[in-house]
Amino acid sequence: MPSPTTAAATSKKRTPDPSLAESKGAYGLLLIGIYWITEAFPIAVTAMIPIVLFPLMGVASEKKLATAYFSSASFILIGGMGCAIAIEKWNLHRRFALKVLLLIGSDVRRLMLGFMMATGGISMWISNTASAAMMIPIAQAVLVQLIQIRKRDKSLHIHESEESELEIIDNEKEHCDPEDEESATLSIEKDASDRFNFNELDLESKKLCKMISLCICYAASCGGIATLTGSGTNLVMKGHIDRISDGQSGLTFSSWFVFGFPVALLSLLCAWLVLQVFFLGVRQTFCCKKESGFGDVNKILLEEYQRLGPLSFSEKGTIGHFVLLLLLWFFQEPEVFTGWSSIFPKGYIGNGVPSLLVLCSLFIFPNGISKNSDDFMKHGHALLNWNITSAKMPWGTILLLGGGFALATVCETSGLSIWLADQMSVLSTLPLWLMALLVNLIASLATEVTSNVAITTILMPILTDLAIGIHVHPVYLLLPASISTSFAFMLPVATPPNTIVFSYGYLKVFDMVRVGFVLNLICVFIVTMAISTYGRIYFNLDEFPEWAIKTTGILNTTLVINETSPIPQLAI
């Protein structure tokens, strides 16, 4: 394989050759893809290679590529993550999770649903990795208590099998004093504080540990689908389509939520049912029998929640900023009525403006009311400070996002995306819903072995030219494909939440593969049906958009289009 410098040297002082440009683009894309898959370099470092490689090869200028690294999507991510950092700093995510568990959890199935709703809800607003990392210790504490309850119930069951021992137990209960009851409770809690030996557990307890662990990482991935800022792949898709449509795609925070939230909710509920079928069995999944001993679990959760105390001034301030950001995003361009952004010149206000506005306010708003008027000015007690923000801000993800946009620019500039779309034109003979299903399945399986942001980055320009070539609204292919890259349920390396859960030692790779494969298929089908039904109506996908016709380079596509034929209907 020739080096980048050799390829660059041979291209000097030559008339640009379209086929040569495509080859150079393919070489660079393949090289960076291999680095992303093998992680020979850190993923964030690999994301910076385009700005070095492609100018040397004569494919794209440094100036053109550099502008891709900080786009509107990058600032949406920075603002959203800044708000998430404030939530983590003041422990609001833990308060929310414990409250949900207290409201829902009463047996294994409902407790698991509570974990999944809490994890998914948190993952909508902060990173999937952070939500999983925060929830798995809580799940661990609950698991320890559940194991202790199962051991206690098993021991009692053995004693109750003999009448004489049962009478002794009843007699002891009658003469038991409060101090003995208190010491027994303390003993349980003390045992619960110690981590159990997983290898010594019975089969049912092992299944319980696996099920609760998997529900955390699966819910984190599903929750990130619901909002525009929930996952980096969402922002990649948003940034790409805004760039090719000049901001006229109609895809906003509110429109993404309208489409993504039902998909996320259905995927989460399906994951909940699939986990029960695999680990509890069909009969127990659909029966209404309640297990005993969950009062002790609720007691622990209640104590943890009460330990947080009442809402502090800083927590209320953070909640206020979070709600303000959501309102600004939702009512910027709600489409049902005129949004607040209409008071400014058209195109001036994007989703990045409210993100950074709220982020700046977090650095100003005090974290408490001080009696000393000079105290705040002296110590700078704001809800956020730069040291914490810079330490927790995912700069690597921001670079990865920018590197993805740079690669998309190269694919379009070199004509590689058009060539690849031409190779995929065989799919155009299939019904549109089936073509989307295959594309989504490929995206879902590909992200099992490499970064979902990287896969989304590679697919976006290819699918754009494919959609335009067959005269289909690009959103019909781009939106579900970007969401499908979040369905990485099969391998520990597929996503950071999977890795975090796997590190606890309860799971084997086979456990994740057998459950994850089924869940991958179900979730890909859900998002395909969503875009083919209510998504088609909501985004008006039966009409080929004017901005797609004006997209640079589409008139040069080699795909065969019947210009006189009507726009195909996206019927399923």
C-alpha cells in the first residue's frame, strides 16, 4: 500500500482526473476506517488525520477541511454537554434515578423497568457512557440486596419444611424485641455492602445479575435516540443534512424528538421484554406473581434518596437552566406555530445559539446565596467553573464529530460518495422500505466492531447520493440509518456502556451476542417502520425537496433516473 506522501507526490502538476480523485478519496477513507476499527491510534487522533492526509494528496484544501471541525453541531454538543456536566456536578442524575426506582420498582420485572426508564431518561440528556457509569453502581447495590433476600428466603423455606423448626421460629418471633430486629436489619445491610462472589451463586441469581446488567447498557443506547443531543451519531446526521440543505432540511431539536422519542420508547420496551424472555422465561415474563422481600430493596433506595436531602439552591438553579434549554430548543422552530427564532433574520439562529447561551449562564449564575457580598466575586462560586468543565468535556468526541464532517467533505469533493452510491444502485430495484431495512441492518451490524460516529460519518454522504440518485427524500435513508448505528447490543466493544457493564464480570460474550442479535433485528425493524409510516407523513417524505435538487454535484450522478416518472410513494 503506497504511503500518503507518495500518492501526493505523483499527483503534483497533473490535470485533475475524476477517477484518480475517487481513488485517493477511497484510499484515505479505507486507511482512516482501518485505524478506527483497529484503534491503532486513539480514535480522536485518527479523526485529525483528514486535515493532514487529504491536503497532501491534493484531494481537498486545508482551509476547507478545517472549517468542518467546528460546525453548528459541534457547538450544540458543547452546550448540551456543559449542561450535562452541571447536572452531574450537583448530583441531579442520581436523585432522578432513585426517584424513578422508588416509583416503579416492586418486583424484578418492574425494578428492571425502573432501571431502564431511569437510565434511558438520563441518557436522553447526558452521554450514554455517563448514564451507564452512574447507574451500574446503583444496580450493583440493589443486586447485592436481592441476592441476600434470595438467600434468606431460601433458608426460611428449608426451615419451614419441618414443623418443629417452624414452631421454634414462630416462638422466637413472638418474643423478639425491637433491638433484635434492628440488629438483623443492620446485619443484612452490612452483608449487602460487600460484593458477592458471582461464581458461587445459583443459576437463577446469575441470570438475575446478567439481566439487570444488560438492561443498563441497552437502555443507555436506546435513550440516546430520543433527542438530537442524546448521541453523537444524531449530531453527525444533523450536521451533514444541514450542510447539504443549507439549513432547509426541517430537522430541528423538536422534530427529532417527535420522531425519535417513540422509537426510543418502543425499543426500550422491547429490550425489557426480550431480556425477560431470555432470563426469566416466557411463563414468568407474562405472569403476575409477585416476589417477596422487595420491601428491603425499597427501604435501601428510600434511604439513599433521603440521604440526598431537599433540593439545594444550586440544584434548583441547574434544573432551571436545563428546563430553559429544553424550552429554547423546542420552541425555536416548533412548526405548529411561529417560534421565537422568527424575530431574528432567517437563518441566523440555529440550535447552537441556545446551547451556548445557557452554557454561558451556568458560568455566571451563583450556586448559592452568600451573606457576604464580596464572597462570590472573590471565590467565583458559580454553578460551573472552567476547571471542572474542561476536565469533563468530551473533547475527543468533538474532534471525532469534526473528523466525520471532514471525511464527508472529502467524499463529496472527490466524487467518491457518488461512485459508491452508483455501486449501491442495485438496491433501487427493491421496495423503498426494504431498501431502508437493509441499509439500517448494515449500519447496525457495522457499528458492532467500530465507532458508531465513524460508521455514521462514512454512510451519510454515500446514502445522500444514493437517495438523490433514485429521487427519494434523503431523510428517508439518512435518519433511520443514523439511529440504527445506536443499536449496538451484541459485543462488549460495540459501545462504552456495553464495556462498562461487561467489566463487572457477570456476562460472557455469548450472553450479549444471543440477546443482542435478536434485539438488533427488532429495533432495526422498529425504526424502519417508523420512518415508513408516521415519519413519512411528519417529514413530508413523499415530496422530493427543492434543496436536494440544488445540491452540488447531483446532476453529475451516474445513477439512472427516469425524470418523467412521478416521485415514488414510500408505502410499506
